[in-house]
Amino acid sequence: MLKFRLCSVATLITLVASVMATTSVVAAEASSANAKQAETAPRLDDGAGAYKTGRYANLFVERLNKTPAETRARIEQAFQQFFHGDGQEEKVYFETGANENGTLAYITDWANNDARSEGLSYGMMIAVQLNKKREFDALWNWSKTYMLNTDPNNPSRGYFAWSMNTDGTPRSTSAAPDGEEFYVMALYFAAHRWGNGKGIYNYKNEADIILKGMRHHGVLTGTTPFRVHAKGPLAVEPSTGWPSPNNRTEQAKAVKEGKPWPPARRSNAPREVSVGPMVDEEHAMVRFVPEMNLPGTDPSYHLPAFYELWARWAPKEERAFWARAAEASRNLFHKAAHPETGLSADRTDYNGTPSMGWDGKPSIYAYDSWRTVSNIAMDYSWFAKDPRQVALSDRYQNFLFKQGINTFADKYTLDGKPMSDRHSVGMAAATAVGSLAATPGDVSTAFLQKLWDTPMPVGEQRYFDGMLYIFSMMHLSGEFRVIEPRKAAK
């Protein structure tokens, strides 16, 4: 009996030890799982903006005494002109037949004679915000059909070529991250507005694929020239610059100085190119380009308002990164902005220092930079998580107001020296969006009035100016909104 009891005690001790060990392992696994869950699903602060309150300010109504009906009419008029107006002077949207997925359409940069991932993705954002499904689907179909790099020998495969001829042949196979960012956000909004369809119209699935590719694209290397599609034409840049009305000032200057025009481009001799992710993982920032030999970022590509939504809607394993990216972008805006003018460069290092340009000089405030203040103000409008954005928007608007609200140049050195004699509608429109974050007063209201009094751009410069014009009218009318997932029927 004693032996039995001793054996039982020994067995019991063994069992207890085994249970404790098992419990410890389970607890460790649970702790690890919880840690992983915390990484993939961070606790998010919804801020104090429209995302939380549901209230999107219509500043034309609040500050200029316009009516909601007037602002909606202006936006619809702008849309109809931009998408369906006169083909030579007004519209940039062109339908080009159909394929098995339906209608095909592109948006063209009229001044540069091409179709860009930026333009098509911007057009999709306008369409989904205004509930224009036909135009949205046609632009997405053209993007997938012609712009998506699929050639296995192209290191940019999986990315959208940033510039294409309007017949669907490539000018470049390289990618520009701002296009991918707007594709993702527009597709998520489409999934929420219209629901998911099949194939390329399973909007959420398409957005997930692009978003994951932006982070996890492997570093691939190939030798130029490349093709977009395996059986398609090679993308060979011309030996001189593409014809563009934007070059007229430079052309006149060259002629005056007795220099050749157009200037020769770099050699088209085959060269090795390595392409990697569109984001820098360490800094949690979008890169200027995914080519590995060109580090740094572009402040106007930073969209913390979008990243906040991706931290909620993206595949779970991606969410923590985008929550981190939102904060990194907000900090970059302040680091990149000049302490007196508020201007930031087209390209910077990850610490906000201007990058060196192709001419060996520091990058300046130029065409890309126009969008930065809009991105800041959109983030403040939707989330209001960074009170510093008020002072930054004030600084920027005050500088340009002092330059002359109807005459300020569209390019500057960061300390405020004009580098252009042109005043651009797109820049003025984007600056007006800053009023969503800027202190209410004479200056911010003056920019609202200027935009309201400005007609929709026409002619050869209507593409980029027009895009920013429509976006700005939508933002300031409270019609550029977070389109949230539809609630399941009870």
C-alpha cells in the first residue's frame, strides 16, 4: 500500500509538472500570439476630425455664404467638363472601346501627350467620390490592361508603369508610388460604395494585392530596355526630351543662349536596374521611386489620412506598418517645411533635407510640392491628430499671400526666391485646401474666395491644374470623404 501511495505521489508530481510545462508553453504561445496580434492590429486613435465626428466642413458655405446646392452644382459642372466636355479644350477623359472586362478609358496629360498612373488613379478617386461607376471601371480596366507590368523579365513587374502613350504602348515601365497609393484608396472606397464584383472588379482584393506589393516586392534586377507585357513593345525613351508645352520657357532660354534644343537625354545604352519595395521599412515612409539607386522620398506622396484607413482596412499583417507610416509622414511634413515660408521640396531625404537634383542642385518647391499642403489639410480634416498642422498651414498660406494671391509663382527655392514667372491654377487650388487646417481669418478666406472665383482650367494645361482644381473643390465643399464599409444587413 505504501509503495502504491509513493508511486501515486511520484506520478502525481510528474503529472503536475507536465501540466505546468504544458500550461507554460500554451501561455507562451498565447503571449506570442497576443504580441503578434498587437503588431497586426494596433489600437488606433480616431482623432477628432471628420472620421470620428462624421462632419465634413463646407467652407464655401461657412465662410463665403454659398449654399450646398451651389457647391454641388460647381463640382458636377467641373466633372462634366473634365470628363465629357469638348475634346480639344476641356476634357481629359477618353473612352477607347472595350474588352472582355467592359469599357476602356484613359486620362491624358494633354501638355505632355501621355497617360499616367497618377492621372488614372486620380480620375478613379474623383469618380468614386462622386458615384460615377462607369468612369471608375473604365479607368481601372485601362490601367490593368495596359499599365500593369506583367513581363517576367521586367524588375518592375507587379507595379503600374507611370507613363504610357495613349495607344497603350509604354513610354516608361518604371513606377511612381503616388499612383499606387491612389489606386489602393480608390479601390477600397469602391468596394465600400458599390460592393465587390468579379475578376478585376473585386475591388477590395485588387487593393489588397497592390498594397501588399508596395511593401513586399522583392529586389529584382534586369537590364534595359524592358517591356510592360511579355509580347509587347520595348519601352525605349527618345534620345531627346518628349515634346511638351511645359518646355517652352526652357526652349526660349536655350535659343536665346545659343544652346541646342531639345537637350540630349542620358544614353539609352543598356543598363542594369534593380527595383524593390515602394516603401522604406525602417523609416515607414513611401519612397520617391522603387529603383534602389534612388533613395529618399517625396513629401507630396505622403498621405497620412489614407494610411490611417489602411491601418484599419488593409490585410491584418499590414496594418501596424501603416499606422506607423501615418505618424512618420506627419513628422516629415514639419521636418521638410522651411521654417519661414512653409515650403517643402519635391524630393527629400527621410529626415526632410532636400535631395540633390539631376542638375546637382538641391531640390526646390515645384510641381509635385503643390500637393503637400492639401495632404496636410486632408489629414487634419479627417483625423485632426496633429495640432502642429494648423501653424504649418498658416505659415504656407501667409507666405504665398504676401507674394500676391493672384500672382505668386508656381516654383520657389525653399527660402522664397521665385523660380518661375507662371501663376498656376492647380497650385492656387491646392493652397486653398490648406484652409481646412489653417486658422480662420482673412488670409485663409481669401484663398477660398480665389478658388471660388476661378473657372475650371481649359487648354493644354488643364490636366494637372484641373485634377487639383476638382479635388480642391470637393475637399472644401465637404464632398471628399471617407467612404466606410457598408454595414451588414441584419
